[in-house]
Amino acid sequence: MNSQIANLISRYAGWIIILFWAAAAFTALVASNAVIPLIFIAVAAILTVVRYRTDIKNFDFWAFDEWARTRYDAFGIAEWHPVYHASEMYCRHDIVRARNDAAAQMNSIMMELLKDRSHASTLHADYDAAQVRYNQCNAALARELLTYLRRGDLFAKGLLSRNGEAKSERIIPTARWRVIELDISKATASGEGWSYVGIVAGRPNKPAKKAATPDQHE
């Protein structure tokens, strides 16, 4: 019974907190006694700390200013793209083509292996070589995207991951890209104790801060 009550409180804690804050505001307006609103405020504050203690503990207060400015700059982004596709839109076309060619070759070799395994050793060697090119291209594209992300030409967001558990989606502060690395194939970023999954990227609608188009690299 106690566990069920605890689960209900945890599930509806947000609404309960809002209810207490609303009660505090209402009683402050209509009640002549100031003690009652203070009681509601204290209860609401305690519930807020208890319910969100992990998020409060993990919140990077020192990076709040950077986070707020990044969130403001990213507010006008109309479309967010998975970083794999973002690399096709914002990075060098020649490297994108080389990666796609390597991926197509890997798929073709796999189909050949399914049909005929008489030349398996040769095909496996060709597949390994294509995979090396594919990984090298992804690494080069990730470095290029990182350059744009660190300059603020592009912005990204993802699910903050702690202890293998994905939390809510968050805008990643521009400064944080100086200490984390991007993995395009897995859509993840990690480093210095930070870990994000499900990374998507977008370009802000600000002409003063604009990523170089792929044609400029060719």
C-alpha cells in the first residue's frame, strides 16, 4: 500500500507541486493571514526539491549563462536533423560522397556474400577496406561538424545520458563542444563526464552566423 502511494506521488508530483504553488498564490491574495501562504510555499518548495533533487544536483549552474544564450540562439531553428544527415547538408560534398560510396560498396558486398560465398575471403577483404574508408569519412565529417558547433554556426541537442539512462532532451551549450567529441554513426557525443545520445543538429536563421556551404569547400 505504501509503495502504491509513493508511486502515485512520484507520478503526479508535478501536478501536486503546481497545485501547492497555486494554493499559495490564491491564499496570498485572499487570506489576511500571511502564515497560510508561507506554509503552502514551504510545502511546494520541499516537494520540488525532493522530486527534482537529481536534476538539481546534476545541473551545471556555472554553465547556465552559456546554456541560456545557446538556447536563445537555437530558438529560431525550424528544422533539426540527425547528425548523419546534417553532415550531408553542412559538410564537404566530396567527403560525403566518399562515405556514401563506401556504404554502398559495403551493402553490395553483403548482398554478394548472401548469394555466393565462393569468393568469401576476397569479399571480406574488400568489405573491411570499404568499412575503413567509411569510418574515416565519418570521422572527418564529425570533425567538420564539431568546428561549426564550437563556433556557434550550428547548434545541437540530445538526450543527456547518465549511468546508461537517457534523461530529457537538452540544448547542448556551445562551450561544451570543446570538451566532448561527436560520433556521427551513433548520433552520440561524450567527454569529460558528459554523455548525450540521439544528437540532432540545426542551423540558426541568423545571416551573421552561417555555416559554410559544401560548395565553398570544393
